[in-house]
Amino acid sequence: MKLTTEQLRSALIKAAEQIEQHKDELTDLDREIGDGDHGINMSRGFQAVQKTLEEHGEYEDLGALSKEVGMTLIKTVGGASGPLYGTAFVKFAGAFKGKTEVEGAELADAFHEATEGIKSRGKSEFGQKTMVDIWTPFQEALSQEGDLKAAIDQALADTKARIATKGRASYFGEATEGVQDPGSLSSALLLGEIAEVLHG
Ligand code: ADP
Ligand code: MG
Ligand code: MG
């Protein structure tokens, strides 16, 4: 599995479209176990990313693209999720610096760093019903060259069944059991588009 600059750019534009299509669903989930703004936050952020990518056109390398996406997300998403998604792309920017394509262990390591960045920024761990529940199995599947889409689907089902112990949703306690975590769904939409370009 290989990721090129143009593939990542195209996956991000498709992810922005996915997020737009799921905007209300993301907000409704966040209304149930949060403060009802996740769709709005993500739509604002990814609309800005899409606009930036379309205006910029081709990027020099994966690092420059990731850096611009990270900065845009940090500036525009807001909430708890903005700095977390922003951190993931800032970590990609470091791992992808000067590279126009990455594959194998190098690609898996970049997703490992991004996931660790989210965990460190959020002081969170796998299994707390946050976006980390999607990023972790995705990154593991990538390092094993496994089926990324199957890993995302399984992770979504697993996190849905959990009780939130981190973030705003944790205040809702047992009421979160059986409700999808909005940040897990938005991460699944984003990583799903990356899986799409990687599986080819
Ligand atoms: P806010 O909770 O500030 O309104 P959003 O609604 O945009 O922010 O994002 C909420 C999502 O962010 C959650 O569904 C969860 O997946 C993720 N999240 C929240 N706190 C954390 C954390 N500490 N670590 C990892 N992910 C988190
Ligand atoms: Mg919210
Ligand atoms: Mg909020």
C-alpha cells in the first residue's frame, strides 16, 4: 500500500464531501452524548480544507500538504476535536517531510505517530469511546497490511458498544452505551477515504 501526495489530496477532498453529507448525523450524535456541535465543527473545518486544497492545486510533497491541512483544521474546527485532528496532521507533516510517496513501514509509522499525537494531546487511551478507538485499530491494520475498511467497520461497532470515559461524552455515563461516538464516526469517514486510495 502506497500513498502519494495527489492520493492524499484527493482522499481529503472526498473526506470533506463525506463529512458534509454526514454533517447532521454527526451533530445529532453529539446532541445525544455531547453538546451538539460536532457536525458543525467538522463541516467548518473540512470545508476550509477543501477550499484550501482546491485553490492551492498540486503540493510539493506529502509533508507540505499535511502541514497546511493541520494548520487549517486547528484554525477552523474548534472544540475538543479541532486540536486533535490538527495534531494528527502536524504529526503527518513531520513524518512525511520532503516525501512525495510513502509505503510499508514508513506509512504505518506515520499513522502510529499521528495516533500517539492524538492520545498525547487528548490525554486519552484506546477503549474510552473517542476517535482514538478508530485511529488505533486503523493504524494496527495498516502495520499488518490488513483490510483497512474491515478494521474501520469493526472499530466503529466496538466503540459504539462502549461507555464513554473521556471527553464531554463521559458526563453522560451509561447513557453513551450503544450510541455512536461522533468523533469516531468522523474519523471513520476520513480514514475510510484514505483506505479507499490505499487499497486502490
Ligand atoms: P467538543 O466536545 O469540544 O464539543 P467536538 O464535538 O467537536 O468537540 O468533538 C467531540 C469528539 O472529540 C468526541 O466524539 C471524541 O471522539 C473526541 N474527543 C473528545 N475528547 C477527546 C480526548 N480527550 N481524546 C480523544 N478524543 C476526544
Ligand atoms: Mg461537541
Ligand atoms: Mg463543543
